[in-house]
Amino acid sequence: MTATDNSRRRTIRSFVRRAGRLTPSQERALLELWPAYGVDFTPELLDFDVLFRRKAPIVLEIGFGNGNSLVQQALENPSMNFLGVEVHEPGVGHCLLQAHDAGLSNLKLIKHDAIEVLTQQMPLVSLQRINIYFPDPWPKKRHHKRRMIQPSFLELIHSRLRTDGTLHVATDWANYAEHIDDVLGHSALFRCDERREHDGDEALDRPGTKFERRGLRKGHRIWDWRCIRVSNNH
Ligand SMILES: C[S@@+](CC[C@H](N)C(=O)[O-])C[C@H]1O[C@@H](n2cnc3c(N)ncnc32)[C@H](O)[C@@H]1O
């Protein structure tokens, strides 16, 4: 493939790889704990029952950051299987260490672009719940196209959620909250079941997160949504 073909294929990404140094323990975790918790990206559908060695509802967290909320939810919900997707290596290393310390057996991590993971690895109608906590807000107008929550993204996750599946989103950026209200309000694929605006004291069915605390320190408000997948016969 030529360089031109390559660039034509490149899609708009919701992230830039942040330079962040791995601590020695994170580096070790990525080597030593990856075989237990890591799932390599391959363009093939996953078999969740084989992956987790049991049948249980799957919760997917996209962009888990340092993984604190993901590990806490996995600990609090042992009857569910948790899958986290993140591109930031130090965050993945941090999460591996926490998962190991907590002795979790219901958590797996994928270190790759969530859009490609959803498209290529997630079977249709397979996920019970998708959590997206404090996605990158891309505040500059010319960068709004990089925001993860877009109509085409809703179509993608709608196709991967089970018929009774739910989507949970939170942000601390007023302008992103307006954008999310707009995208959800125009979507026939999801029905907003609950929406909260608060000061970090009324998180909707989720633990607090690092980026939430960062936003609160800056004086931001917090918005939470829980949306139900609307059935369209598939
Ligand atoms: C603002 S941080 C929030 C982290 C965490 N959820 C929290 O609340 O502390 C957004 C995270 O999403 C990740 N991210 C953005 N786009 C992604 C994508 N397409 N696939 C996987 N991770 C992504 C970034 O690397 C970053 O760690």
C-alpha cells in the first residue's frame, strides 16, 4: 500500500497519544500482568464466554484513564464481566496493577482505539452496558469533530449493545454537555432515561473519577446521562 492509500484510510481519531512516562512498576505490569488481564487487538470477533471462562453480562468502559472507576465497578459487581479499552499506556499499566492487587478475575483490558475495537472485536448485540466517563472534550471548535459522542458513534454502539443495553456518559465540560444533549436528543437509537447536572455529589450509578475531580477543582459542574437502547428489530 502506498503512503497516499494509507493517509486516505486514516479516520478522525478521538485521541492523540499523550506522552506520559511509564513508571518502572507500570512497565513491569505491562509485561508480567498483560497475559492475565490483557486482550491483544486483532481484527477478529471476541468470544466473551471463552475470554472470561464463564457466561455473564459484559460491561465495556471506553477511555478508562487510570482505571480506578473500572476496578471499583468490577469489584462491586462480581457477577458481571468488565472490559476496559484505553490507548494511554501509563493508564493501562496503572489499571493492571490495581486489578492484580484487587485479585480481580472479572476484568480484561484492551490497549487500542475503542472505535476499532468496537467495529472489529465486539460481536453484534453482545454488550449489556457501555460506560464513557469524561471523554476528551476537545474544547476548540475546529476540534469538535474529534469528539467521541457523535451520531455515527451512537449507531456503532447501538449495534453492539444488547436489546436491553444501556449507555452511561458523564462530562464536566458545559459545551460538550450541550453537544451530547443535542446528539442524544436527535437520536432515535437511544432514549435518555435519566440526566443529572450536579457538583460531583450525585454521580449516576458510577464511582468518582480522576478527571471528574480535576474538573471539580477547576469549578466545573458535572453532567451524567443514562440512556436505554431503543429496539429496531436487530
Ligand atoms: C479525559 S480522559 C478520562 C479518563 C477517565 N475516564 C476519567 O474520568 O478519569 C479520556 C480518556 O479517553 C481515552 N481515549 C480517548 N479516545 C479513545 C479511544 N478512541 N479509544 C480508547 N481510549 C480513548 C484517552 O486516552 C483518555 O485517557
